[in-house]
Amino acid sequence: MLPQGKWSALRVKQEFDSKSINLKSLIDTLDSIIHEKGKIPVISDPTENTDTFFAFQNSNIIEMKSVIVAKSSQGLESALEKMRQKLVAALKSGNTLVLRLSNSTPDLEVVSSISSSSRR
């Protein structure tokens, strides 16, 4: 585990391994990526079958469209708090946390800059 003050110094390597998998091997593939390779997977599924799959699994889903709407209507802090609550719930229960982007494009740079400035 990294000390909190060191997070902003981390650099993300941009290396993309992509492969097509079927829904039956999704969990095994995710486990391999996370536990063996130590990476966070990004799933692109235009059929939205993985959305249905995760809805019936032990997972906590953050709908990024609703976060964008909450940010504009209730403010950034409120939107971040709702995301934090889902994250904490997933950590407490050991569930998978899914950030469902669908066709939204959240400004993750804003979230990153706020979270790094709050650690100072």
C-alpha cells in the first residue's frame, strides 16, 4: 500500500492489451487481470451484456451519467460523496465496483485534481 502523499507522483503506463472474450470467461479473465497482472480492466461491450451480467452479480454499480447530472444539479462535492459511498459499500462487502460509463464522458481530470488537492 502506498502512502497517501505519494499518489500524485504516480505515473500511469499506457500499455493496452486487448482481447475478445465471451461472457462465460469474464470473471476468470477479470481475476487474472486484477490479481496476476495487477491492472484495472476496462470493458468495452456495445451489446451491454456485461451490464446485465454485473447487475446479477455481487457488484456495486456507479452510473456515471447520474454522477454527471448530480454534479451539475447538486454540485461536485455531492456527486463525489455519492461515488465515495458506493466505493465504501463495495469495499465493505467485497463486491466488484463497476463504473458504468455507457455513452457518458465524465471529466475524471477534475475528480483527480480535487482528490489530490484534498490530501495536502
